[in-house]
Amino acid sequence: MYTKLFERSFYYALLMTLLCSLIGSFLGGLPYLAIIGALVISLILGMMFQLYRPAIEKAEVGIGFISNKFLRLGIILLGFKLNLIDLANAGIKTILLAIVIVSGVIFLTYNIARKFGVSKRLAILTASGTGICGAAAVMGISPQIKVSKAEENAKHDDEVLAVAIVAILGTVFTLIEIAIKPLLHMTPTQFGVMAGGSLHEIAHAIATGGAGGAVSLSSAIITKLSRVLLLAPAALIIGIWYQRQNKYVSTEKEKLPIPWFMAGFLLTSVIGTFVPMSNGTLDMLVKLAYIVLGMAMAALGMSVNFKVFLNSGKKAVYASLLASIVLLVFTIIVSKMFF
């Protein structure tokens, strides 16, 4: 009986989230919406589904499954976007910059957020999204944040809040960076490094880097993907740290919270780099990754608590805003000095 109910709920959720993801993918490809990105649009569409509660109630169990399992699958498939040879050719400077940005911004954002009274869980998720790669980072780090059954709904709310914060601020800073481009007097490479080093989502880095031409766009993508590459080690380190900080939430205290799906992410990066595949095949796999991640984002949107969403995120926004300003200033200086 339970299996049949789960199957029915899963199929409802599958159709609903797939619809949101496909529409989000289409809208995210339009000129004025590309700056927001397909994943965030899928999240918003999922939230809009809550206007029709009977559908959400029928799909509730399936929504939980998709937000969890499809997330991991999507991140594994996203590894095909990482070309390790391109990253190696970018040189040690780019990798070192990525390490400094990811570690420094996570540390800074988390500590500012905690000073403002933000919960540990929301603080680290927001910090991860700000420091690494936006929504994908929030969703990649989230499985490492172990909570009790009673706290699972609150954790979902924090995930959506963190995604919304980095999406909104990333969009704002994209517009700012494009606007101040004439004032910076940067070479195309410098502008691209600044964009890839300072913006949250891959879509934001592409939109800003593209404003500086082909060379700028290439530099932005490489710098951004250098940060994405650090998602796997960051997830492992944050998981170990969070478990030690909050031993009471886990019944398996002695086990290291190793993110095995991140091993899949690295494996697909290796396959995409070294196994002969046509560009069309790689593009298809990356598109599939974004469809699957879009479904996970839509499922999150379908389960968000709007009261918490509207009332609890202000301090986390301020923390991410301050860290984003520091990051922009830092990347401008470093880009001009070293690239």
C-alpha cells in the first residue's frame, strides 16, 4: 500500500518538477532572463505551485525524494561541464585565486552572518553559495548539514533562503559590474577574471564576462569553473566541521560525512575531459544536468515555508551583501595586479 502511494506521489512530483525545470530552462535562455538563470527560475516556478495546494499534497512524498536524490544526480552530471585541461592551462594563478576566494569568502560570510545572529545552518549555506557557485553550491553543501528528522523542514527553508539570497545578490552585482566596466579601465582578461572571481552563479559570470567580449568571456568561465572545482573538497571539509560543531544532530557520530556524490562529480569531470566525446554529446549531458538540478530546485520551491522565507532572511542578506562588496573590491585589485 505504501509503495503504491509513494509511486503515485513520485509520478505527480516528477511531472510537476519536470514541467518547472523545462519552463525554467526555456526562460533562462531568453536575453533578459539569462541573468537570473534557469535554476533560480525553476525554484520560483516551484514556489508558485504552492498556490494550488491539492497538487502539492498529492505529490508531497515524491517532492521530498526529488529534492534529495535528483539534487545529487544533477551535481554528478554537472561535472561534465568541467574541463580539467582548460583549468590546468589557466595556470596556478587562477587556481590559487579560486582557493583564496572560496576559503576567504566562506569564512568571512559565515562569521558576519553569525555576528548578525543568523543560525549556523543558514549562515554556512549562504556562505557556501556566496563563496563557491551560487545555487549549485548551496545544494551541494546542504547534504553535508546533518539534522534530526524534526529539523528537516527548517533545513529546507534555509536551503531556499540561501539560494534566493545568492541569486538576488548575484543578479544585483552582475548589473553593477556591467555598469562600472567603463570606469575600471581593465583589459578583457582582467575584466573576465574579476567577473568569474566575484559573481555567484555561473550564469552571472557568463553574462558579465560576455559584456567584455570573447576573451573576457573565456577568462570569466575558466575563473568561475576553478571555483566550482572546489565544491567537492569544500563539501567534505564543511561536513566534517559541521558534524563536530553539532554532534547532537547525528546518531552516527563516528562516521565522516564523506559526500560520495561529489566523487561522481569529479569522475564525470575526468570522463568529460579525457574520454573522446563530441561537443554535442557533452552539451547534451550538461543540459541534462541543469534539467535534473532544475527539478530539484523546483521541488525545494514546492516545500518552502513562506513565513520563514519572508521573515528570517534579512540578516543573512546583509552578511552576504557585505561579503560580496569585499569580494568585488578584492577581485578588482587582484585582477589588475596579477592578470
